[in-house]
Amino acid sequence: MKCTNCQHNESKVVDSRSAQTGTSIRRRRECLGCGFRFTTYEYILPTPAMVLKKNGLQEEYDRKKLINSFHLACKKRPVSEEDIFKSIKIIEDKLSKLSIIEVDSREIGELVIEELKKLDKIAFVRFASVYREFQDIGEFQAHIDDLSN
């Protein structure tokens, strides 16, 4: 496991415990190069789904992309890592219940929007504006009005 501080390839596990109702393992690691401590999570993934992109190409589902989307939308917002990972878990549970091998990227995007709307209104508008490719201020206003109702 690469250190997030110095990129050294070796680390040791200093603590390991069950997380998120037993569906993952949280590990605290210490870099053997610089001594920096960081956290990793280990998850059981159901059969990897293929994601059908807007351009028609397929790619394997990548949880990191979902995490990055949440972090970008929630940047400098009062949203905890725990809340982000709970939302991601909800999305992945919904996807696994679909029992399909291929899922449309638009469906994943709508699930992200649904979860962000519950987590943080600003993060929701940020993500929606990029994801839905807002063209003018009227589209922003429509989403803001929707939040008020």
C-alpha cells in the first residue's frame, strides 16, 4: 500500500476494525518510510458491474470515481467522510439490487444527485450543475427553487 504522504510502497497495519455494519474493514497504517499514518478501507464488491458511458463505451465500475465525485462536490463543506461513505454505500446497495451486469452512467449520476441532496444542498447544486451541464442561471435557479419546496 503506497503512503499518501511520501509514496513509499511499504506500510504496516497498526489497527484493524470492522466498519460500516460489518461490510468493510477500516485499517490504520503506518508508512515504513516516513512514519506517516493513514487510513484505508477494504470492501467486498459484488460482481463488478460494467458502466455504460455517455459516449457508448463500457468500463468496469470504479468506486474511486464515485468517491472523487463526492469529495469534489463536498469540498470545503461541512460533510464528514463517514457521511460520504454512508451515501456511497447506499448507492452501491441500490446498484447491487438491480441485479444487472451493465448500468448506465446516467443512473449512477442520478443516484449521486439524490444522495447529495440529502447531505448538503450546496454540494448538490455543485454536482448537478456539472453533471446536468447547466447552460444558464435559469437552470441553477430551477434547482435552487426545487430545494426550497
